[in-house]
Amino acid sequence: MSYDLLIIASDARSVTSFNHKDFEKLTGKYGMSAADWNDMVDAKAPRWTVDGTEMIFPAMDHYFANGRKLNISEAERKAYYQHRGSDDLRYLNGIFLADFCIRHGFSVEVINRLDTDYNQLEEMLALGPRAVAISSTFIPNRRRIIEIARWIKDRDRDVHVIVGGPLVRYSFMIHDQQPELAEHPMINALYFFQGNDQEPDPAIDALVVDARGEQTLVKILEKIRSGEDYRLLPNVACYDRNHRLTINPLDPEHLGVEEWQIDWENLDEKYLGSTVAMRGSIGCPMRCKFCSFVVLFPGWELKSVECLERELKSIGTRSFIKNICFTDDNVFLSRKDVNQYAKMMAGARLPFSWSGYVRISSITPENIRWFAESKCIGMSIGIESGDLQVLKNMRKVQNPDSILRSIELVNTHGISTASSFIVGFPGETEDTVGNTINLLNSFAESGPALNFYTAWVFAAIPLTPIDLERDRWKLKGYMCDWEHETMNVGEAHRQVQRFHKEVTRGAYIHYPYDDMALVASPDSHEKCLEALKLRHGLAVMDEYGQERFRGLTRSETLNQLEQNLYGARTKSAE
Ligand code: B12
Ligand code: SF4
């Protein structure tokens, strides 16, 4: 049996597959090592680990039940993660492209996460796809994509490997608008069409440079089916017989946000899971100065309330879907929109819970009730900084007082938050980071919900609004090799470490597989909160060799954690 297309939707290993030794040469001057690089690119917070396993709650159960030992097999480890449900999130790039191609008459398989499904890739390749589409949405690194493409070609020389999505589009934009960056080592490592990439890579047959690209993909599949050459199609980049890169003329695709509705009711269950991603808009009307997304999609289109309601109800017909994640930064953007959308969702009595990105300024005492009634269990919030001036520099219109009020309001309605912060934006100093740390330490803890955070080192991405204001901030360098008037990347990295050490309450280090499960946990809020605090302390002490956290030694922290989770079973010493 053969089929038309295999789609690879994500690969969590992608961010850590840089050659950090190369980068060490660049950023050594800021006191950064290759290991720092690993942590920085992945926004890797210290996490409590035992024998290499991150101590998410089922692992803790095992550890304490076995006299503080963790003898688990790889299969058990995987089961722990799956048990928590979030492993079953199906990404929207995979769902959308599959639905689009199927409805254009092609047979399609999807690998949702390559990092956990390498065996599946082997099996799917054995079934003989005509083409493999590697989506760069969640593989934002040229080297990793080439690695995957070569792996595929080693097993099937005849399959057509097509790459598309945001990384390819962004690469094209840099190549087109800032060709002088082609030799910069980080730009080169990350993006296509730059210096090193002028050498052809025989593993990739074509790259689609359009911001969307699904229609071009369908045209490529049609050509492959009829045995014709697709390399001259508009929006396609490939290498010619003389090994020269050719980027064909563009023919921008425009499929309005309401023009293509995924056929949620009929799409085969194998493409969906208990959690699916969906979107209510494309683009964003804001212009935060660090943001590269608005470079990719400068416009903004929002689905109407009626359209979104129809879509949500059609998802509701699939009883196995228990949760949805909105992928937009902005369905819940302006207050007026939020009121309409939240009210509609509350009224629709949908059979699943949901989470999404919400802007702090759009949350009000009135609309939060609708959010809660519509079973919103989690909000992702780009807070970015706790310092008013840095927020202004970022063009992020919010202030620390309103952030605190909103977090409390959201929590009291049982909605947990995952907030993200950027450290090192122009204007950042040790003092402004201190203000951000104070903000987090001031988050209300009255519950019943919980708060998590991620802290990123600022990246100076070409073409973003801040990149276009370099002189004003004396900004030099690109990506994670930068310095400006008030900080450099090495200092920003150290400030992120300080962040983890000094945030001692309010919000806790995010463990990807635990957070949503904790949110749904039947345990009391006090118990979950205390466990998060103690685990945060263990992570910080182990990572930074700190002797005490919140006044407790490591051994006292471990005892309290066991006591907190299992009462009488406490051991007196480690
Ligand atoms: C949601 C989201 C997340 C969530 C995902 C969970 C969820 N609920 O789905 C989380 C928080 C986990 C996440 C993580 C990361 N994300 Co993110 N994320 C997004 C976001 C907001 C939506 C992505 C999405 O689903 N879009 C909807 C789909 C349908 O659109 P799409 O992917 O663009 O695909 C369309 C086209 O691009 C095209 N297409 C896609 N693939 C292909 C392939 C071919 C062959 C063709 C022809 C076309 C094509 O077809 C689709 C339909 O038009 C985007 C920004 C945005 N609004 O798009 C950032 C975005 C994708 N993320 C980004 C980044 C950098 C990351 C991280 C690497 C951050 C980090 N350093 O850890 C990680 C990656 C983790 C990993 N390796 O898996 C960048 C990607 C940049 C890039 N690839 O070059 C984006 C674009 C944001 C930005 N700053 O610009 N992310
Ligand atoms: S960070 Fe989010 S809100 Fe700001 S411009 Fe980018 S997508 Fe819009």
C-alpha cells in the first residue's frame, strides 16, 4: 500500500540540536559556555530530576513509595507522561494540513511528535509515502530539519521531501530583506538560504516560501501524482542542476480565516486526540517590539463569533475530545471581543474544557465569570516584565498593578495561569529584573488555581520592530549573541538564573507534563501549592548548589515534600 503524504508536525528535540560549541566561540566574551546555551535556547529552568527523570507527580509517587528510589523503565517513564494527558495534544499545523490535503483528494498520515515517534516514522515510511512534508512550525532550526530529511532519504531515496512553514518563510524574508546577515553564524545555523546553505542539500527536494503554503503543497502533490516536475511552481525554492539555489516567483496565497474550516466532524479520529489545538484568528494587531510573529503575518483576521461558535460545536460532536487549546495570541485580545466570545462560549455549554493565550488588559470582573462558566482551565499570558519602563520599551501596554489584580481575579475563578517573561530587552538592568521578580513574588496565592512561569532570554531577531531601532538602543548582534546600552546576553542569562533563585512564591517553574494535570487534580489547593513550592526549592538547590531555599535545607525540603504528599510515610533523613 502506498499513500500520498506523510506530515511531520513537530519535534521537541529541535531546539537542543544546535552545535552549541560553535556558539560558545561567539558568546564566550559574555561569559557563556556551551552548556549555558542549551539552557538558554530552550528556556530551560532548573527542574528537580532523579536519575535523569524530571520529577513530575507520578514520578514522585513512585520515588516516595519505593523508599526514595526511582527504578523505572523507559516504558514506565513514557506511561507517566502519557498518563498526564498533555502528551496527547494534537498540533494544529498537522491537523490543518492533513484536513486540507485530504479534502483535495490525497491520502495522508501525520506524525504529531517525532521525538516520541521515531518508530512510527520508520513504519510510515515502510508503507511508501510519495512525499513527506516537514513542517517547521515546531522545528525552528535548519540543521535539525536537514538531519530529519537525511534520515528519511537514507531509508527511502525516492520519496519527495518538502519543507514549509514559518521557519522557511522567515528564512526567505531575511534572505530577501537583510542579505548582509547571510554569514552571521547564528543566522546561518538557524535559517535556510543563508551562507552555508548555498551548498545544496540533496535530502530536501523543495522548500515552500509562502507564509501559508497549503495550496502550493497541494499543487506539488498533484504534480508528483502525475509524474510532472514541481520545481518550477511559484512559491517553491530548490536547487537547480548546477547546484544553485533558485527561488521561483512568489504568488502569495490568501485563504481567509473563515474560508477554510477544518472538517472536525468527519476528520478521522487518528488525526485527533483528547486535546486538540484550534484557532480563532490569524495574525495580531499589536506590535510588541520583540515579536517575530507579526513579521510573518502582518495582518489580522478574526473569526466572527458565529463562525467560532459553529466550529466549537462541531468539535463538540467528537466525544473523545476533552480539551482544546487556542493557538492564537489574540482571540481574547480587546475587551469588546472578549466579552462577546466568552459570553458565547459560556452560553454554548461546550462538552470540553479549554485554555488559550489571553491578554491581561482584556480580563474584567464581568467577563471572567463567562470564562469560568465556559470551562476555561488555563490562560497563557505574555507578561514579559514587571517593570513599567521595560514594558513601555517593549510597547506592551500593561502595568504591574493591573497584572496583579488580573492574576488574582483569574485564580479566584479557578483558572490557572502560565506566564512568560523576557529578560534582557533594551532598557533592562539588574533593578528592572528585580521589579519583575517582585511582581511574581506578589502574585496572590489564595487559589483555588495555580500559577506557573517561564523566563526567556531576549533574542535579537532580524526584522522585528526592535531590530529596526538598533541605533536608538545601541543594539549590536543577532539572536542570542547581543549587547545593548544596558545589558548583554551573558548578563541576561545570569539574571534568568537569579529569577529562578529569587522567585520563592506566587508562581512556579513550569513542568510541561504536570501543569494541566495539577490544575485538574482532586487534591486540595494547599497541598498542590505546597508541593510546587518544595519541588521548586529542590530544583534550585540541586541546580545552583544552594544550601537552603526558603530557610530549609535539601533534606528538610525532601522530608516536608514527602510529608505533604503522603503524611505518615515520612523518613527522617534522606
Ligand atoms: C501555539 C504555539 C506554541 C505552543 C504549541 C501548543 C499548542 N497549543 O499548539 C507551544 C507553547 C508548545 C509552542 C512551543 C514553541 N514554539 Co510556538 N507557537 C505557537 C503559535 C502561537 C501557533 C502555532 C500554530 O499552531 N499555528 C496554526 C497553524 C495552522 O499555522 P502554522 O503552523 O503557521 O502552519 C501554517 C503554515 O505555516 C503552513 N505550513 C506549516 N507547515 C508546513 C509545511 C509545509 C511543507 C508547507 C507547504 C506549509 C506548512 O501551513 C499551515 C496552514 O497555513 C505560533 C505563532 C502563530 N500564531 O502561528 C508560535 C510559533 C510557531 N512558535 C515558535 C517557537 C519559536 C516555538 C518554540 C521553539 C519556542 C521555544 N524556543 O521553545 C517552541 C517549539 C517547541 C517544539 N519544538 O515543539 C515560532 C516558530 C518560529 C519558527 N518555526 O521559525 C512561532 C511562529 C512564534 C513566533 N515567534 O514567530 N508554541
Ligand atoms: S507578542 Fe503576541 S501580542 Fe505582542 S505582537 Fe506578538 S503576537 Fe501580538
